[in-house]
Amino acid sequence: MLVGAILAAGTWAARTIHFQSELLPIFPQNLPSVQGLQLFQEKFGSAQEVIVVMESQTIMNANGAAVSTIEIPGSEKLESLTTKLQTLPDVESVTIMGKSDPQRMSRAVAWTIANLPPEQFAQFQNLFTPGELKSRLQKTRNRLSGVMDPEAMALIRLDPFRLTEWLEKQGGIHLPLTNPSPTQSEGPTVIAIQVRARQPLQTFESCQAFVGEIRDTVRNDYGSAKLYPPDAQVWLRKFFLTGRPAIVAETATQMRHDMLLMAGVAAVLISLAFWLCYRSLVPLLLILFLQGLSFLCGLIAARILFGGLNVIGMGFSAILLGVSMDYCILVYHYFATAEGPHAWPTLKRGIWLSAITTAGAFGILYFSSFPGFKQLAVLIGVGLLTTAYFATTLLPLLLDRFKPVAPPWLNKVSDAFAAALEQRRKLVRWSVAIGIAIFVIAVPFIWNYPFYNSDLKSLRHSNSEAYRGMELLGNLGGMTRTFPVIVHGKTLADLHEQTAHLGKALSLDLSSSLLWIPRGSYMDANRTKWNDGRGRMVKDVIAQSDFDPTWGESTRMLLGVLDGWKDGKENFKEIRSMTSNVMSWSDGEPMALVRVPLPSPVKPDESVQLWHRIEASGTRCQPADWALLGSDLNQTARGDFQRLSVWMLLIVFSLCWVAHRAMRLVMLNAVALILSLLLLLALLVATGTSMTIMSLLAVPLLIGLVIDYSLHLILALEESRGNLKETFRHLATPVFLTGIASVIGFGSPLASQQPSLQNFGFVMDLGIISAVATGLILIPALYFHPASRPHYSQTLYRAGWFGIASWFASWVPRPCFRAFGKSCGWLYACSHPGSVRIVQRNLALLRKDPIPSALARAVFVNFGATLADYFRLGVCPHDEVMRMIGENHGAENFKKVYEEGRGCLLVTGHMSLFELGGFFMKDQGCPITVLTLPEPSGALTRWRADYRARWGVDTLEVGTDSFALLEVVKHLQSGKFVAVLVDRPYQGQHIAVDFPGGKAPFSSGILMLALLAQCPVIPVTVVCSHSGKYHLEAHPPIYLEKRGSREETVEHYMRQIAHTLEPTLCKHPDQWYQFVALP
Amino acid sequence: MVSIRRAALILASIFLPTAHAGPVEVGADGQKKYADAFEMKQSATHTFECTLRQTLKLQGMKKPVISKGHIYYAAPDHLLIRFDEPSDEFVLLNGKHVTIKKSGEDAEERDLDPKKESDSTGIAMLLGFFQNGASALKESHRIAMFEMEKLLNVTLTPKQPDRRPIMIVTHLSLPDLELHSQLIRFSRENEMSYEFIQPQRDQPLKEGIFDQPVKGATK
């Protein structure tokens, strides 16, 4: 039912979800640059206009000779093309841009004159009297003598009455130029045809349809490309379609294609890798099906919560595939290798912890300023948790039916890899240390390396027709780089004033923008006052002068348009649709798009500085500049990174703490994360790659994978007590398989021709390689299990410290010293949770009920007090020691054995102040030798031997030397008492004795010596009471008799001894100082 | 398309209708000899002064506009063209700083922009002729030379077909290679020519002639 519901809802979501190809919605909506650009796109973005750009191209050979040329179509062909475009049903108007069109320009200027305030309009009319015109023409004649600016020559011919000067004084209106300046090159190299749709193109589909219609028409009429050179089969594009609809159509098509390609290739290659490893098809299909279900869950969430998927949100499928595939493969591997039911809880726990931690880490992105990342956070969270659910519930049910079997070679390879890594652990550790050192040294050199490329152009496809067209359009008419600003006003007059104020404040010429901002609704009034027939007057004045009729042609054309306006033949509709930079809010308040020129060449932070100046001017406006947006996004992203990374790390490490409950393991997670990030950075530098906002997804993917791998590996290593072989059998194949499949899957876009996609695939691959290398090599190499380390503190367990402690014990009162010891023990327990856990596990042998960690910590506290007494014992007078002993039971057993003249083996556990037994024995007049294992240093061995010798107790060190054991036998046979601790296995020889909570190991080897020496064994216990006095008890001697084989005899008596010690141990678990992890 | 040589010949015959003999093209060696000698002469010149006659022909004008004045040059980079007809007009170049004064208007001061085509082809180009014979143009222009009795015609045409001016023709008197006249053709029907009358080299110029002579100049 659940699956059916997901399939139904997922189908609905997939069919109705909207793919957002726009970039702006994924950026912080509170940024002025984002708001400005959104307003720009909404009001001025020409959602209805597609522009056909044509560029003349000449291809030269090596000798500089032209071998192929594309020429812009001539006027006739252009007219024919525009006519055909005009006949298309969805086309409202077609306008040719870039080619000199005096008629259109005259219309444009006439429109601005028609919008002049009435008094200025009247002044304009007054210029057209024969006297005024003659006077102006004479002045023009005079200007041609003397100092002459070549550039002014053409203007003078076009504007002999110098109307330009007059109009500029009224607000920067320029007369149209019908000819290029004589110092300028002739003929345009770029031409654009603006095609306007009848309706706004809101959807991807409508954009695609309209763009396709235009493309077909232009292609049929003009051809799409020209072969260059004929033998190379290279085609030169003859035209480019651009404008917002073209960009939307191209981007959305490309995105869908890319996502499908990537998901498809990744799925196929992962499947192939899976099949190669496990030679199993049906389970693979099941896994893919479950992955598909998780993907659908994410899609459903996206549809319900957001209504659509944006560019970043689409990346969720990629991350999901990379991270969550691991869960399914882990479960499959568990079933295929028949690891046994005991491993399932650990695996299940690992999967859920990994899913929750990774989802938590991504969840922090919800608080990012970027809505795109908010979407990603939710989708990843949903996807990971549902995959974890399916992997731990549905998949086991399904796999249980199919009973998959892993090929035997997998374990062989895994074992070989584990063995190789085990042998080279030190090498790997040293390599890591050296690598970090090199990285630190290299930091000054790579500090300025562009790890992140904030240029939004990097998101564009390199072969993008739409963006290439946009760039060409920028060259139209020698445009200079401008900073677009949307100025707001309460009325048209206010808008004009605001814009003029902006120009003054910036000391910049904004006349080209002011030109198109009417100062009010004066057109109707002016139209009635216009006196037509001025063109004839101009012609007559020219005819009477030194100039021929071509002079003043533009003026006559302008007057002709105004006459047509007066007669109702001209309504300026085309000009207004093409050039208007004034729009209105719904309440009628106007706004204008003003292009502020930027100095050339444009400096990198020019836009930012200009915007600061604009803000300081006090003009009511918003920026609509992409360069400023890039800068703003960088700043916001940096702020977000600083703010969120702290929380993300906190969440990750808190959840890791929940998983491990050991600082050591959490730190290993942290180290893994840091090392993998460093590795990624190093790989980026080594390959000379920068991340884009798209490939930045590699970082969360990396975090997700590293958390996933490290959690599983560390949990497995802990479970197997650092057994690499066992761990790798469980995890190496799934991790490697997921890693290699993801590398191939994400690497598939590398084969494409799109640099932005190639960068995405490549950076993702680098991230995955870093994660897999960290997971399979660095984590196991850096991991250490407490059992493989000495159970004592290597820092504190030294002769020097013992000497100092002994000195303190000589003058600090015993209660104070014991309290100090207890404090130290408590601190040690708090800072060494791993050691506490070991003690907790050992104590679990003594009870059926769970052992609280507080009891384990109490062991350390008591041990502190015992140590204090131990040092006191070495320095205090005999009487004081005797006062430390409270009750003693069974002393007669010693005497009895001693009087028999036989040696005796005194056996006890690591209980309380067991060294006190030696003192007591000597006090009873029994010679005693203490057996001890070699201390970490000779100095400490000597210190402890000297310590015992103070009250006449000998020390006999036994190591691997078998002669030392013969020495023990000699001591026993000579009638001496030999004391030994038996509750810790020695050299792997032990007997597991049933205790309430499990099987407790007891060292059995020593009983062989007692058998050899034919001496009795006396179990002894020492415990400390609440009053601080020690109670000693010597149990009745055990005389060893043969009971079957030697081994059977030893086992029998060892069990007897263990059971003799058991009640005391169980009664005083907090005094059993068993710090070594028992097998 | 009219070849450079033919164009130069036609221009020379139009420009110098009084020439008695037909123009003779100078070979590569001869060109180098003349170019080196002219460059040396110009480079060695400290001051230059002459009367100037400027003729402007524009498309659609029934007769050309003629202006008269004086030109003053002082090495390394001072150039002044002061007009008498019309009066109160001058253009002054001190290094890269140019001051332009039109009759009845305030003077305008600015620095020349080498990237601006009109700046690099206007007075700056003229200064280059005085400094070193406009050797900088050798890279970007094709050169043809013709001997015409007592004059040497040096014709420069840009290598890039879309560059303006489309032709610069300089006439030097022979054998002393003194500046005689210069024609700058901006397009087929728009051109400006200078005649250098009574040139004088290395004579002391009036003191302070290149000082800013303007009040209220706009920057």
C-alpha cells in the first residue's frame, strides 16, 4: 500500500512539478541586487521578445587571407526576412536594430519632442522661423572655419541648424545621425532583428514554441550555417537567437537533457558495477526500485512544499544517488555474505545514524540565505531518511526471499586489502602527517587560489547560442558597459527629476536614459499645438545657402514625423514598444530603467563602488546589475558559510557523539571530515580546477559521504575491536562499490562538450574520491582500539610520577590524599569515556542487570583512593599501615600451610589495595614473593620492587622467559609464598568461567606451576570498607590433585578458585580494577 | 578597386596642377633614404613656425571653407595652431594636454585619449610629423612615394581597410624635405588640407607662446 501510494503521488508530482530554470529565485531574496534584477526581468526583461542576431564573420588562414566569409544580409534580404517574420501568427512586431534606420530614429526623437513640457514644445516650434533658421545656418558655416574637430563634421552636416544643442539643453535629446562619423568605420558588423510576441511568454513550453517558430523562419530564409572550410566540415553559425525566451528555452532544455543524461548514465554504470561485483540482477533491480521510491518521495516533497525544482534542488537526485545507494548496498552485502543476526542491529543503527546525521547536516542549509539551498536541505533530508527506511525495512524483507550470495573472491580481495593496510598503517599515518605539513607550508602559495569561481557566466553553457547572441548584441552600435539602475518616482516629473539628480550626483551623462523619460503626459496637448509644414521652410532656407539639399535631411525627416503625428498617421507605438524604459507599478507610480555608463576599462569592483555612490546620492532606486549580484552573492555566501558551518559541524559532531559516545571516535569523524576536505582542496589545486555554484554541491556530497563512511567504519571497527579484516569484509566492498559507481556516474558529464557540466562532474568526482580514500584508507589507518593500546596511561604510569606521588604521600594527610586521589580518578573517568566503557563491559560479567556508567566511573574514583593509600603504604610507619587494616579472616590458613613447610600460591584479583597482602604476609612472618609482569620501563619495575622490598617482599618479574617460570617453581619448592593475580588472561591462556553476566576469563597458566611444585593454592581477597580500612580474607587452601589430564585438572581448580573470588567481586564491583578489555 | 599607386598619382596630379613633369615612383631604397632623412630632419628640429592655410571640403558644400593662421612647434611636444581667420581661435597641444578655443566660446581643455580614433588622428598626428616624421604610422600604413620635380609626394594608406582617415598625403619640397602641404582625406568626399607657407626652423619663438593663454577654460 505504501509503495502504491508513493508511486501514485510520485507520478502526480513528476507530471505537475515545475522546473525552474531561472537563477534569481535561488538567490537571497533580500539582496537589493536580486530584487532589482527580478523587477528588471518582470518589468523590463522583454519576456515577449526574441532577438535574432547576425554577425559578419571573416575567417582568415595563416597567411591572413580570407578563406570564408559570412556577410550580414543586405537591406532587401533583411526586409524580406522581417516581412516573413511579421506574417507569423504569434508575432506582434518586427524591428531591425543595429542597421542605420533614419526613419525609425526620427520617429524616436519626434516622440521625445512630443513629450516635452508645453512651454519647451512651444520654444521648439519657435525655432522654425526663416530668420532664426538663417541665423543658425550662418553660425554653422562659421563653425566650419578655424579649429575643426573631424568628428563634428558629420554632425554638422546632419544638424546644420544645431537643433542638437537646443534639445540637449532641454534634457539631452540627440538628433538622429543618418551617416556614421567620418572617423568611424563604415558598415555594421552585427545586426539584430527584434521579434515581439503578441502574448507574454511565461512558460518554458511557450518560450520553446515561439523560439522554434522564429528559428524555422530564419533558417528557411537565410540558412542556419555556412560550411567552413569546405573540407573540414566545420559549420559557422549564421545567426543567434537570444532574449529572455530564448535563454529560458535553451537553459530548460539543456537542464532536462543534462539531468536525464547524468541520472541515466549514473544508474547504468552503478548497475554494471553492482552486477560485476555480485553477479546478481534481481536484487539490483529491487535496489534501484527502492532508490526510485526515495527519489519520488523527494519529488513529492518538492512538489508539495515548493511547487517546483530549481537548479540547485535538482542536484538532490545526484547527492541522493551518491549517498543513499550506500545504504542499500550495505544491506545487500549483509545478506549476501550471511554475516549473522548479531551484525544486523549494528548495521541498522549505522544506517539510521548516518542518515540522520547527514540529513541533519544538510538540514542546516535550510537556514541559508539562499532559497535554493533551503530546497536542497529539505529534499536531501526526505530522500535520505526514506532511503534509510526502505533499506532497513522493505529491502531486508525482499532480500530474505532471494537469498543473495556474494562471490567468494570478494572476501579474498577484502582480506588482502585489509592485510596490506594493516601492514602499512604507520606508512599511511606518516603520509597523512607529511601531507598536512606540506599543505600547511603551501598555504601562503595557494591562499589566493580561486577555489570558487563566483562568475555567474560559469553557469552558462559554453556553446550557448542565447548567451553568445547576447554578447554580440552588446557590440551593437559600439555599446559601452553600463550599470542598469531602476529609478522610482511618484510621478513622471519626479522620475525625471530623480534621474537627473542621479546624473548630477554621479557627475555622469545620463542623457541617453533621460531622453526616454517623459516629464509628464503632454502629448495630446502638444499635438493640438503643433503647426505643420515646417519642412518646406527648412528646405527653402537650405536652398538659399552654400549647402546642397542633403544638408538638413534629418531635420526635415523629423519634422515630417511630427506632421504625421499631427495628422494622426503616426502614433509612435513601435517606438514606444522598442525603446520605452519607463514602466509603472500597479498603483500607477512610474519607474525607469537608467543605464549608468561605467568607465572603460571596467575594474573588477567598479559595480560595487558605483552602487555605493548611487546609494549615497539618495536617489530612490534599485540596482539591476549582474556583476553587483555576483559580488553580493559572494559576500552573502561567505557570511552564510561562517554562520552555518559552525552549526553544521555542531550538529554533525553532536550526532556522532550520540552514535559513538566517545570523544576519541567523534574526533576521528572530525579528522576524517577535515582530511577529506583538505584532500579535495589539494586535488582542486593539483588539477587547476575551481568550483562553480553548481559544482559547490561536491562539498555537501563530500560531507554526506564522509559522515556515512566514517560512521559505518568506526562502528564496525569498534564492534570488531579494531579487526580490520572483519571490518573490511562487512564494509569495504559496499563502500568501494558505491564510491567507484558514483565516480563513474558523476564522471559521465565529463564526456559532454559543456565546460560547466564537465566542471560539475569533475569536481563531484574529486569529492567522491576524497571521501572514498578517507573512508577506506585514512579512517582505518588512523583508528585505534583501546584494546590494542596499553590499559594504563602512558603519561602517568611512570617512575617519576610515582616518586613525586610518594613524596606527596609522605606529608599530605591520608584523608586529603585519598580525596585528591578520588578527584583525579573522577577526572580521568570523565576524560576517558572509552576506558569507562571497557570497565563497564568488564563489570557486566558480575551482574545480570545492566551496569550503569556511574558504577564504572566509581571504579576509577576508588582506584584513585587506593593509589593514594598505595603511595602512603610505601612511606608511612609500620603502625599506621597496621591501622589501615581492619578485619582479617583466615590468617590461620597461612600459618597452617607455612608450618607444613610447603610453599604456597596466593591468588587474587585486581581488587582494592592487593599490595597490602604482601605487607600483611610479611608481618605474619611468611616470606613472600610477588609475581609481576614487566612494567613499561625498567625504572618503574625497579621502583615498585624497591617499594615492596621496604617491608621485605621480593619481586619476581615474569615475561616470556620460561626460566623465570622455573624460578617461580623454585621459590615455591623452597617454601616461599608466591602471590599472583589471576583475573587477567596472560599470553592468551585462560579459562572462561561462568559469572552472572557472562564468561569471565581467568589466567590458568600459573596453576601449572603449582601442580609442578605440588603446593597448595590460597585464594585471597582485599576490599576497602567505607571507613577506609581494608579487610583481608584468606580462603582455605586448595590442594591440587589430579583430575584427568593436566589441562582438565587446571581447569577444574581454576573454576574453583574463580568461584571463590566471585562473591567478593560481585559484592564490591567498584573495587575491581579491571581496566583491560577482557576477551 | 583603385590601387594605392594609382590613387596617389591621381591625387598628386589634382593637388599639384602646376607640376611640369609627371610623377616618378620612388623605389624601396629611395623610400628608405627619404624616410630616414625626413625623420632625422624632424627629430633634429627644435622649433618650427610657418603661416598655415587650412582648407575644408565637405560633402554637400558648394565651396570649400578656408581658414588662415600660424603654426608653432617646439620640441619635444608643444604645438600651437593659432588662427587669424577666423580670429580668436586656436588649438594648443602640450604633451597629451590639449586646449581648444573656438571663436565666441570658452576654451575646452582635456587630455588626449590614445584609444579614441579622432584624438589619435587629429592634432596628435600632426605633432607626430614634427617630432619624428610620423614614424609611428609606418607600422599601420602602406607608404608610397613619388618625385614630382621639386616636390616629394608621400602617400599613406591604412593597412586595415576600415580605418580612418583613408589617406594622408604629405608633400615635401626637394631636395631639403621641407614641409610643403598635407592632405587628410576622411572619406571619399570629406577632406582637410594644410599648406605650410614660409616655414622657419630652429628660430626663437615668442616667449610663453605655449603657455595657457586662456581664462575660464572648461575642464
